[in-house]
Amino acid sequence: MLEQRIQQQFFDSADLKYAAAETLARPIADGVRALVDCLTAGGKVLACGNGGSAGDAQHFAAEFVGRFERERPGLAAIALTTDSSILTAIGNDYDFNSIFSKQVQALGAPGDVLLAISTSGNSGNVLAAITAAQAREMTVVALTGRNGGLVREALTEADVHICVPHERTARIQEVHLLVVHCLCDAVDLQLLGEQDKP
């Protein structure tokens, strides 16, 4: 019984990935273009999210600053989820919904990209970061799930929305990780060209 339940988790995850592949290919490609335009113009990517989405933001920044699968110079990316002094100072002096937006106001510049991750699309601090990014003439690449929530409504035509068509948080997060890897792979492809075959 336990083994069957575990197997079902794998099957459900795989089914969603197959179902989402066609739906998400175009918005992911749009996200890649936004990232490449930003980086080639000397900009940077700021990434944010809560809980598992914070982990995804940090994972993304690590792949950019370090490397994904190919050797290359580091790409400018900052996870806004990692500095406990900044997070606790802003949370204490202002409120939790300001922990990302204050950093976007301080670090963001026109032409930069905000990678905003929220499985529900309703995270207040991510929404505040989106508003701050738009005010600074940044492009927003949003990763959400379900119906996109309030994030969908906050985005403009200049932004990119990658919305996983599922209700369950765990499944959405699994696809978000795949999206992060797709973004990293395709950005490297755009910047470095096809990899030589061994």
C-alpha cells in the first residue's frame, strides 16, 4: 500500500509535466527572452518567493551566479530571500509584506528582471515586489499555479506569466523546479550557442 502511494506520486508528477509541456513552452521561452535581454544589457535578476518558492529563488540564483551545466562567466542574480538581517529588519520595522519590495526598491533598476514565485499567486509580499518592480521599469517573470491568483491580475503585457495548470502545491513546486532548469538551460543556449558534442 505504501509503495503504491509512493509510485502514484511519481505518476502524478510525470502526468502533470507531460500535460504542462505544451502549455508552458511559450511563456517559458518568453521568460528566457526577457532574461537574455536583461543580462545582455548589463542588468540583473532579483528572485523572491516564500517557503519552497524561496528555495526555488535561491536555486535559480545559484545556477546563474555559479553555473548550470556548462562553464561560463557568472550571470548577475540575487535571491531576496537569504539575508536574515535585512528580512528581519524590514519585517520588524515595517511589515512582512514589505520584505521583498523594499529590496527591489533598493537594488532594482530599469531593465532588470524580477523572478516572482508564488504557487498560489496570492502571496502579499510577492505582489508588493511585483508592484515595486513595475514602478522601477523592471520586467516581471512570474511563476504561479492554479489560476494565477492576484499575481495574474497584477501583471502587465510587458511581463511574463508562467502558470502551472494544477491545484496541488507540491505538484506546482515540482514543475516550478523544472521551469527554473528550463530557463537556465535556454539562457545558456542563447548566450553560448549549441554545445559541441563529445
